[in-house]
Amino acid sequence: MGDGGPPGAVLRKLVAEAVGVDGAALLDAVDLVERGDDPGPAARLPALVDSGDAVVGVVPRADTGLARRLLGSGDGGDAGGDDGGDDDRGDGGDGGTVRLVFTGRAANRFTGPSGAVLRSVLAEHGVEAYRHDGDSPIGVLLVDDRAVVGLFDESGLAALLWADAPTVREWAAATCRRYLSAAEPA
């Protein structure tokens, strides 16, 4: 994370600035894990995402291992070796709505050789996928009424923060709407 400190501290600071509160004030309103914690962010994400009926989000990275974990968490499926999406839990067969905006490196997967396979796997899991031409240093999800925010670095998901606090939820919802309005179907 360079000179910004540990990934958890960097993520907490980014979210605090985004919602307009002091980082210390945010401490009691959020839960946070970072790489090195047990369980770490990649292990915590599937349960957080799978707990919701509706998921909307912005996905900046498409990590194969994390995609397999998320796709498998909802319906016992497997990503089949493709490069699904970091935050794609599928609908788990329970009729949930999943709408993801892929941006940055993740969006580039749709234009590469695996693009058709990626679209097919996402559609199989009931995911409405969109492509955004910009980028984001963080992934942002709104899982029902819970905000889930992930910070990525060169090694993947470095920290994960989640909160039910209204200010964080409102910011996450506004962020997702902003990216969705600027995206096109994948």
C-alpha cells in the first residue's frame, strides 16, 4: 500500500473521507479485515455477499480464485476456470438479483479472449453484467442494506470493510448508481 499504511487503515481512511466523517468516528460503525487476518478478506467475502437477496456493485478486479469461491458459495457451482468477477455470488437458485459493473482491469476481461466465456458464466449465474470504461481503486457492493467495500492492490483483495451504518450504505448506493449510469451492458 506504499506509504499509506496497512491496507485496512488505507481502506478505512478512503471510506471515511468518502462519507465525510473522521476515520476514528467510523471505527465503531464498520467491521474490517485485511490480508493476514484469519479469516482474511477473500475468505470473508463469500458469506457477506451470499447473505443478501439483492447485490449491486462495482468490481475493479477479476480474480479467478475469488470468483470460484463466490460462485461456489451460492449454488455449489464452479467458475469453470474462467475469470468471473470478484463480487459475483450468482443467484444461488433463490431468485436473488445481482447487478455488477465491471470497471478497470475487470472490464478489460470482457474485450479479451475470455470475454464470451465470462459473459456466459455470469449469465448462467443470473448476473446482470455491465462494463464501465473508467477505473476504481476499490470494489463497492450494496448487499441488501449492507455496504461491502474492498481495497485491491497488485496481489488482489487486500482489505475488506462492511457496515450497516446509514452513511456508509448511502455512499455505497450512490457510488453504485453513478457507475451503473455510466456503464453499458457487457
